[in-house]
Amino acid sequence: MLEAVGRVSSAIVSIFSILLGISNYETVYLYVYIFCLGVFMQLRKVQRTGGGTFFVCLPKDWAARNGLDKSSVVALSESPDGRLIVNPKYSVERALQVATIKPSQLLDREIMGKYLLGYDIIRVEAKERMSSEDRERVKLSSSRLIGLEIVEEDYSKIVMQSLLEPSAFPPDKILQREHSIASSMHRDAVTAFVEADEHLAKNVIARDIEVNRLYFLLVRILRTVIQNPGLSEKLGILPIDCLDYRLTASLVEAIGDQSVQLAELAVGSAGSRIPKEVVQLLLRLHKVAFDTHENALKAMFTRDIALAEALRGQRKAIESLGSEVESVVHKSHSDIASRVLAAASSIGRIYGHGVDIADLVMPKPP
């Protein structure tokens, strides 16, 4: 039975993937979730008593599942978009979610997956004594995930617990911090490349770890928000907004990755001087790309459609500068030429990620 349900679920997600033209299944799952909220909701007619009080009957099955009876008390709260949320267990303390996994070749990925799914406690348990290699992998995985700390350890197990309080981490603040680091990486990576500064290049590469940590934290918070209407209200973010935040965070993380690739081109390049004319072209190319993703984030948070649309108009400038770099750099040594072309390509991709962020900008609600 479960296998049949799984096949049907996979088929539904595949159909949505084709219809939406999206290959990222995690994004498709979010769309399916939002679609199902609209399809399976129940419509109830609002009624009114003689004294003027409005009331709506609660679904019988829902009341039974949540243990409600005559005289039971529920909590009502209003979400930022005007929806009324009925919480039947407002006074019940949330039980900690516990996941238990066994050491394997995918141990690192399993720990990350449980963290992203919002588990509070992650237990890694071996049948006998846990190997030193697995212990190091667990500790390294824990250090890469914000708030996940080792709270218990013995010869056969390691227990990690998330010490985060989701309501203390507004998604917009996490996204702004993630972009701030990725933006500085982009700027410094270009400087390191044109000045052959190997020390600065290695510093850029090291900063990518923090971008990844913030990205994983944001994904965890967004998934928690989607499953918890009360938290959504407290943070002032709608479930539909979670999709835009998730995609934007992914694009910002990609900007960090491209900056790392750019910085790696500077490592070991001491003594290889790039012609001044090429440097000037690269700096102009960088400025267009840098301003694009900076303004794209600004447009997203201010919902400035005009600013977002204007960023598309820079594509001709990017293409023109890229062509100039290609024509001028061929006069240089082949090794320098290949590195410069690779750098120009990375900067062009960063511009593309900025435009993709701008495409997510939605107008202000009426």
C-alpha cells in the first residue's frame, strides 16, 4: 500500500515538474504543497446568531482527530494576510523530533538531511564501537551546521541536538547576512584575481563555509515555517514567500560558489601579470555584475518592480564587455588568456544569478 502511495506521489511531482518546467524536485514539492492547500481545503458557510455573533462549524473529522469535544478550548489567531488560524493544541508543549541513523558512506548527507528537515535531536548509533573515522565525520558535519551541537557521546553513539529557537531567526535577516558575505566574496575574488593576491584568494575560499552554513540554516527555518502556521505568523512570513526565499538563498549560494571558482584562478598565479587594458575591462564587467545582484536583493525586499526590471537591461553591456575581453586577451600568453576567459565567464554567471533573483521580485500586495 505504502509503495503504491509512493509511486502516485512521485508521478504527481513528475507531472508538476514537466508543467512548471522545473527540474529541482525540492522546489516542485513546495509548489505541490501550496497547490494541495488550495485543492483540499473545505468551504464552510458563515452563519450568524440572533445576537449578531458570526460562527463557522468545525469539520467533525478534524475535531475528532485532535481530541476536541464539547467545551474544549481552541486558540484563534490572525495571520498577516488576514487568515484565521485555529490551533487545537495551543497549550500542548511541542514534542522534540528525534531521528536515529546508522554510520554509512552517506553519513554526512544523512545528518544534513535530518537537520534540514527540522529534527531537534539526531542520534548516530553503531551496532558496536563507532570507528574514529565516523566520529570525525559526525563532528565535522556538526560544525558545518549552525546550532547543531554534540550533547552526548560514548563508545557506540553520538547524540546531537539543535539549540536553535526558530522564532529568533527571521528569514530575511539570514538571507541578508548570507548575501552580505557572498557579495564581499565576489568583490574580493575579482581583486585577488587582477592583483594576483593569493592570500586574499584563499581568504575568499575560506568564507564559502559560512555562506553554506547560513544557507542550510535558512532552508531549515523555511521548512519549519511551512509546517508551523503559528511560527509563520510570528515571523511575519507567508508560506508562499518561503518558496521565493528558498530560491533566492540558492542563487546567493551560487554567487558564493562562482566567487570561489574565481578566487581559485588567482591561487598560484603570482608573477603572471594581466595586461592593464584587460584588467580595466574585467573591473567594468565586475561592476555591472556586482551592482546587479546588490540591486536585485534590494528590489526583492522593497518589492521594487521597476528596479528589478531595469537589471535585465544590463545584459547587452555584459555581453559587449565579455566580447571585448575575449578579443583583447588573445594578444596575451595562452595561460593568461585561458585564466582571464574563465574569470570573465564566472563574472557573467554571477550577473545571471543576479537577474534570476530580480525575476523573483513580486509587487507589493494591495
